[in-house]
Amino acid sequence: MTRLLLLGATGRTGNSILRQLSEYEHIQVTAAIRDVSDSSRLPKIKRPIHTTIVDIDDILSLRKATFQADIIVNAIRLRGNIPRAALVTLDKRIREGVGDMEGRLIITVGGAGSLHTLYGQRFWQDSTFPKRTLPRGIAHAELRDYLEELPQASWAYLIPPPAYIPDGLRVGTHKRWKASNDEMEFLKKSISYEDFATAVCDAVRERWQGVHLIAGVD
């Protein structure tokens, strides 16, 4: 039995991940919520949903929530004008809560702002990058750089393309692209939230490590 804690379960990506993870009987999922009332924002599924209240700003709260988790899926989407180090700080806080990372894995839903483009730049620096999500795009680039300095055994970072479609169909397939110094071609791809969630489930079951670019199958 794999014990998994899902952070960001009430978001749209988190909902898709939770719904699909519930299809695997060998995975025991606990959905982290901020308040009891947040249970109403979780998807309606056949299996009972285990929940735990977590304050992501509190190390002790994270320690209690992650105590028995083999895998932590971080699908938290910080909004607004967040500092560029906000996602790095969050990952460090989760790791401090977990403590010993031996045999544990943090799988993070990444952001397209972290993609490598021409001349050593990142996609968040491109003129086509949406201004309203620019702070999060910068923060994801910082997070990717930080993770790539850590031992790969403890993390996986899955990046969707800019065309990340909330209401797209669940085809049930996806394609993995290798991380590189030039990821321009990947910018032309797309994927639905549902098919990206399928990739996250595969990452959980197969214990992926490192950076993975995830798109739909053409």
C-alpha cells in the first residue's frame, strides 16, 4: 500500500488528480484541506475520501500530515503577486515537515514559466507570457532551478505546456518530453487537466524522478 498526501486537492488540477488516484486500490490518498468546510470542494467519487487539515505555513502541521506519507503530491497553486522565492520556500517547508526524505518522494505540479527558451531565457521572459500569472511563472523557474540542485531521488517536477486546458477531455494518454536547454518545441503542445492528472498518477505509480515535460499525444 502506497500512502499519499495530496496538497492542493481542492483546486481544479488537484480535483482531477484526486479523482484519478481514487481508481487505484493500492494507493491510500489523504487530501489536505485548509478547513473542514473545504470538504465540499472535493470531487464526488465512489471511495471515501480521507482528509486532514493542513496549514502549509506551519511546520508542525505539515509534519503531522506527512508523518506516514510515502509520496507527497504538491498541486498547490499560489495566486496573486507572490514573491519569486515563494514556491522554493514552500518546498523547503514541506521538506522540513517531512524530515527524513529517505524513501519519500515529492511530486510537484510545475509551471510553463520554467521552460527553457532561446538564449538561456525562460518562458516567463517571453512577450507572450500572460502578465497576470507572471509572478507565478517566475516562481516556478526559481523552483525548477532549486530542485535541479537536489538529489533526484527525492523529487519529480511535471510541467504542462502553456495550453493547459481545464475543460479538455480525458483521453487517458500523454507524452513525456525530455528536459533540455531548448524546450521551444514543447511550447506548441497542449494537454487537458485530466490527461495531465493521468501523468501525475503514472508518476506516483512508477515513482518518476527529475523534470518531465508532459503534453497530450498529437
